[in-house]
Amino acid sequence: MSDYNSDNNKLTLKLVFYGPALSGKTTNLTRLHDLLDPELKGEMMVLETKNDRTLFFDLLPLGITAPSGLLIKLKLFTVPGQVAHDSTRKAVLSRADGVIFVADSQITQSINNVESFENLAENAARVGLDFENLPMVVQFNKRDLLNVQSEEEINQRWLSTPWKIVFSSALKGDGVIETFNGLLDVLYNRMDNEYQLFNHHKLSKEEFIKGVLGEVP
Amino acid sequence: MNDVNETVPFGDFDREFTLKELLSAVKTDKLLSAIKMILGDDSCIKSDKGEVIIGKPLPEPLKCVPLRAEMEAIGFLVVNNSVDDNLLFSVRQLIEIILKSSIRYLMASDLHLETVQSDYALLRQKHQALVESEQRYKDLAASLEQRVSEQVKTIEQAQRQLYQAEKLASIGQLAAGVAHEINNPVGFIQSNLSTSKRYVADFTTFSEKLKNENNLDTLLQTWKELDLDYTIDDFQKLLDESIGGAERVTKIVNDLKEFSSADHSKEEIVDINDHIRSACNIAEIEINKKTVIKQGLGILPKIKCQSGQLAQVFLNILLNAEQVISDDGVISVNSFMQDGSIIVVIIDNGPGIPDEVLKKVFDPFYTTKEVGEGTGLGLTVSRDIIMNHNGNIEIDSKVGVGTTVQIILPVNT
């Protein structure tokens, strides 16, 4: 779904933070805005919130230029987690190149996680995404809280899936970069396949990741 | 059926916006005059392709600063070379704020539009599915009616067949009774005829003697030897018995004929009283008792009916009464009009019918008589006949007091 514009030599990639309501998607994005130091970083756009809850989406644009001159623009979106906003979720998920699924580690939220993940799979199918092959990382957020599912339990459950699992505490900034790094890793492989990032644009995976993350403290 | 979950194509609210698009909602005159008030000079805004979007091209030499949306320049603010850099920077900041606000607005409104359209598309698909399912149910309902009426026809046909079968069975039952009943007289008639043949042979022997013998004593001797006194006496009895037997057979055959022709006797307009009278006459002759049948027949309108059948009903009931009544019994037959119907009441002071028997009197083949005496169909057929005339028949009885049979026949117009 990535958008390559040969006129201005620009590749635009859409990355979506998905997950149940109040799992910390916007917090992830805010932390990335604060922590990342790429060549280009736009302002974070927060659209329509009500009581700290996203109604439309949040957007953080990032960009790096490959040695070939190709501008790679990453648009990081969050979706509203509440069940009622399914149409908005679908619209935002549409044409996504990668997904970070932000799960809430609290034991009480397990069912919401499952429902949201199933919703992600359904909506991916509805907007025509190949969910099986979609670059994705699953983040278990809110590790700083009590009453969370144990890492062993979560690892056990997700062992057989193809996705990288990251434990995080977005509020404290822990694991946010690691999650994003994980997505950039699988995203690069996919884009390298499609656009010959290494061969044509002389951009290696390390340079790509380092370029997007910048000098991470 | 349309799957409501099928892929819905979305527009792209997250596309890259051009400068022209972002400034389309801005009043250009006001923007230009505001900029002029700050800078004290004319300016123009160009797209990243060099197209002038706001203002007029300015004469050179010029200053040109990029205008950024998100991260990249999507156009330029162009002013005269003499314009102060600080002021220019401020104006650029202001324009970029306008652009960002424009992006927010366009993204939000486009996303809103997309979601509304997608919700609407889903609603339409669901509506279509509902319409189709409604049509299916309508079709089903329509065919259901047809199927029910077909089923009803089948059941009606089965009922008719069952009725026919029952009728055949009842005829079979009747035939069995009749066969038994006929067998008896035919048996003794045969036996009587054999004996008669022997008697005729005796008379032939005597007749030969009579022709050749002149001696009266010898002839008388032979007469005695042949026991012809007894023969004549017995012969007479045999013939009477045989005639009686033959009459019984005839009666049985007639009953059978009446029974079998009950369905297709002609409709006539008659006075029911005529048929009551003839039924009473037949009943009196049929049963050799001194029973009196008192007739109290009122004036009745003539009705259209199968008179032969009704006569059969009256006779049936009278004979039933006659058969059980004592010699000094009384049967009274009354007819009158009541509430637009003809009422015929036949009352006897016979032994009455016990309750457990009364319950079954209309049941086919139920009889209290000896095998061969009755078919158990008399009252069954009578009730069928009355019902065919849209009438009703009721029997009330008390043991030791007598039995009342009431027949109600509506007067047809």
C-alpha cells in the first residue's frame, strides 16, 4: 500500500498504532515524538480528543533521505480504540504498511485485547490488507502496573505467532523505541523487496533504522 | 446474497495535500492585504511547481522562502528583495500555521466523509440483504399457502378414500351378516326340498300302485306303509317353512338393496307425514304383535328431500321399537313444526336402553341382536341420512320407562 511518487522521488509509508481503548497508543506516539531525532520530524497532530480519548486519530510525520535522494516519509497514525469508532479505525488502517498492536497488559483487559486483535484482523481483511504478511509488532504496554499478565504467560501464548513481542511502559518511555525499532526492521525487509532500497537507493537496514530513530538517548 | 462484510474501498484522507488545496478555503484578498500590512509590500505565494496561487507575479529581484506543511516545502512565499528578513520569517510562520490548520481541517473532514460514506455503503448492503431476505420470506409465505392448500387437498382426498373404504367395509360387514342370515334359510330350504323330493317319490310309488291296483284295502295298506298321512302333513309344514325362509331371504335382499341405494335415491318435494304413515303401516305388518302405533301428525310444509331415505329412517326406528316392545306396548309418532324445523318424535314404552348401550347406538356395526339378526348399521345409516338433510337425530332413553327418538329436519327454502 506504500505510495511511491516518482515525480518528487518520495516514498510515503503509513504505520498504524492499533489496539483496545486506553491501551496507550497516543502515549506511544507522544513518546516517539519526544524521543526520536530523525532527519525530518513534523509536529504531532492530535485530532479531536474527548477526555484524553482519541476520536479521530493522531499523526506524527517523520522522514529520512536515502543516499539516492529518495525521501522516505513515515506517517505514524493512531486509531481510536473504542468499539464504536470502527469506521474511523477502518479508514485509518486502510493502506497501512505496518502495524504496532498496543495491548494492555492488565489482567482485566485480556478480553479487550483479544477482541481488538480480532477486530484488527477483520478490518485488515475488509480494507484489503494481507494480514498474514503485514509487518507487525505486538506491544504489551503498562508493565509498570500491578495485576498484569506475566511475561511467561504472554510469551507462551504468542510463541507460535510470527510477530515480535515487546513489553513496555509507554508512560515511562520504556520499550517504546524497541517496539518501533522492531517494526522498522520488518518494514525495511518488505520495502527493500519492493523498492530495492539497498541496491537502488544505497540504503542499508542499519542506516534506515538509525536514520529514523536518530541519536536515541 | 451480498456479504455485508465485503471489502469497502476508502478514499484517502491521509493523502499529501497541495498548497492550492490547503489555501482554497482562505480568502486570498484578506490574506494578501494582511501580509502587505505586516511587510509594507506586495507578496505572492507559489506552489512547489512554481505556479502562482495567491497574488500577482512580482518584478525581480526577489526573496523566496519555502512554506512547509508537515515536514516538506510545498510552496514558496515570494517578496521583493527589500523586505525585512525578520518580518518575512514571521509571515512565513503565520502562513504555515494556516496551512497546518488547513491540513487538520481537511484530514478530519475527509476522514469524516469517508467514514460516513463507508457506514452508508454498509447500511445499503445490509438494507439490500434485508430486502432480499424479505423477498425470500414472501416467496416462502406464498408457496407455503400453496403447499398448505395442496396438503389440504391431499387430506380431503384421503378422507374421501377412507370414507369409501369404510363404506366398503360396512358393506362387507353387511354382506357377512347377510350371508350368515341367508345361509340359514337356504340351508333348511335345501334340506326341505330334498325331503320333498323323497315325499314326491313316495307319492309316485303310490300313484303307480293306484293305477294298477283295484283293491282299496291294498291301496290303503300301501298308503299306510308309505306313511303318506304323515308325509302330507309334513310336506305342508316343509313348504310353509321353505316359503317363510324364502321370504326372509327376500327381505334381507330388499334391506340390502335399500342400504346400497341409500346414496342415490331421488330428491322429491314431499309431505313427510306421508312417509311416516307408510312406515307405520309397514311396521305394523312386519311385526305380528298387537302393538298400537298412535299417530299425531301435525300440518307440515312440503320439503325437498330424499324421501326414500327418510322412509327408511322412520321404518328403522319403528322396527327397533317394535322388536323390543311388549304385546301391550304403545308407540306414538308425532310430527310438528318448531323454530322453522320439522320435528318428528317417536316414543315407545319399551324396556329402554341402558346408558352404556345408549352411548354406542350410533356406532357402526354396534348391535345388541344375535349375529345375523342385525347389521349394527340401522341407526348409523339413519343418522347419516338425517345429517345429509342438515338435520339432527337424538335418542333419549330410560330403562323401564321407554325410549324417545327425536328427529329435527330444517325446512329448506
